[in-house]
Amino acid sequence: MLSVCETSVLTEAWVWLSCLPSIRNYGKHLILSRFPDVGALFGADRPSLQRAEIDHPRVLSVLLSARYREQAMEILRDAGKLDIRIIHPGHPEFPRLLGHIPDSPIVLYRRGTWSAARCVAIVGSRRATGYGIGMAERLAADLASAGFTIISGLARGIDTAAHSGALQAGGRTVAVFGNGVECIYPPENRKLAERILENGAFLSEYPPGTPPAPFHFPVRNRIVSGLSEAVVVVEAGERSGSLITVQCALEQGRDVFAVPGNATSVTSRGCNRLIREGAGLVQEAADILETLAAERFSDILGTGAANTGSSISRASSIHSMKRSEPLEIPEQIVVGRLAREPLTPDQVCAQSGLTPSEVQQVLLMLELKRCVMRDMDGLIRLIP
């Protein structure tokens, strides 16, 4: 059993790794595959890193810099002052399902209490209709009453309704942030956030002091789905950010369900399309509970996934659709440049004519769609 001092040093090492700049999450996992002892990595010298085949000059420079060790200590102090708990892979409180996704967060910052209960995510449009809000509240309440923790993102619309429904039923709910967990965003959900903390938690991979930023929220969606056994979409337009969560869920092997909507409603086009392409149709919580119960039973018996016909055992059909769906024009431009050779983000910017912020957003979307990957040396490559 680790001593308090050893535990503190190990936590500092994980925080240090998580906040290293210019190395994406994928690159950090690649480093861990070559140097799996994080505590030893934290104190490693240049020869030790090079023996582990971590020898790119820029990566070495970042890993050996004292500056980021000081930054990790500042984060630990800030978290202590704000009563924010820091958990990492291998920690007994790190969510089990989340630890098994390929790009799991290096650390999680948490306010509130985490339970090992089974989880279902409910996501959808920020511009929800009364129908969507009512459905989200009812589904969340019924699932919470059945013992599930409701996962969502505290955003306006469906997220707010999902958290509220779970609380109204006396259940648990967890909000995943795209900023530091001490900052409530959007601010009008402050009272709701206070209620969540009474019997739930806030989670984020971003350290205290990190403000909300547009590109944080698509990235955090993989955590929303990664925590959950299933993702339920309640109202989503054709370009809804909720469909990013669906894509993440498919990559992680999670069940995906959707609530049908009016055929003429723009806020339901995304959900109706998901159902057409294989997602489980949800009219009430029982539709979800029956599928999850059948899958749990088949897991216990060791007979494989149950063919209930209502969940994403049909996920592969949606996955194929997502991979073959036409890319947006800026994404096509970037893919065209990368088809010739791997490029750095600056080179993509120079060759595509897009602004740096546009390139950042396009590369993020292409990574989420599993079209491109980043090497440890910073080059962007197409995934075959």
C-alpha cells in the first residue's frame, strides 16, 4: 500500500503528464506505452527516456523541462484550496468504463462524490423544444429511479432537463465540464449545479482555472460516452454536437438510442436519421432498461451480446455511415493536403488557406471522426 507521500508524488506525476503542452492525449498514451511507470517517468533523465525510444527533440525538451513540474505543483495547490479531488488511472475511484477507452483522460478533476453505479448519458440540443425537455426529464427520472446515474454536460436545453429529471426522482447525476470544475458554465445553471453536488459530481479533464472554450466541448464528449453504458439522444439537428458524442460512443462500443421526433422538426432530424440507420428507438425508459438488462444477463452467462433489436448491436451500421459520410468543405481541403504527405498544423494552415483557429477546429473534428492522427513528433497523418 502506498504511503501518503508516495500517493501525493504519484498524483503530481499524473497531473504533470496531463498538462504537458504540445503533446496531444494520444501522444501521452503513446509515451505511457513506452514508459508505463508514471512516477519513474516524472523523474526520468534524458538517457532513460532515450532508452525507452522517447527521443524526439521537442518531446524530450517538454518532458525534461522544470517549468511544467512547477505548473503541476500549482495545480495541486489550487485543487487543494478548492476542495477538488484529483483521480487518475489506477486510482480506486477512477471510473472503470472510462479507463478502458483508447483515449481516456490522463487525470480527472472532481467535485462532489462519485459512485460506481451504472451510468447512462442523455444528450441533445441546446435549443430544445418543450417536447424534448419533457422527454429528457422523464427518461432521466425513470432511469435514475431504476438505479442508473445520469451523465450529461450541464449545457442549456436537453442536458439541463436530464440533470433536473434525475434530481427530481431523487437520483444521482454527474455533469462533465469543458472547463475547470470550479467554474459553472453556463452561469444560469448555478442553482442546478448546487443541487447536483448534493448527490452527484462534476468531472473534467481540465485543471482548475481553465475557462470554457468552444473546442473543449467536443473533446469532453468522449468522456460523457466513455462513462456510460449507453448514450440516449433527445432532439438533435443534423449538425448537432450531440452526434459527436454518438460517434465517440460507437468507437467505444457503447449502445446508442434516440428519441423519435416530428418528421418536419429540424431539431429532430438528427435523431430520426440515427433511428433510420440503426439506433434503438426510445419511447420510454423501459426500451433502454430491457436492452441493458439483456446485455448484462448475456455477459454473466458468457453468451455474448444479446440480439434484442433495440440497441446498437446495430452500431456497426451507423459506424459505417459515419465513416463514409461526406466531409465538410474545409475538412476536404485539409484531407486533400494530408493525402500528399504528413504535415504540421502550421503547414496545414499555410497550404490550406485556412486561419489557425479554423485549422485547429477542422483537425479536432477530423480526429474525432478518426480520419487523422497525430504522431509524437507533431505531424498530422491520415488514418488509412
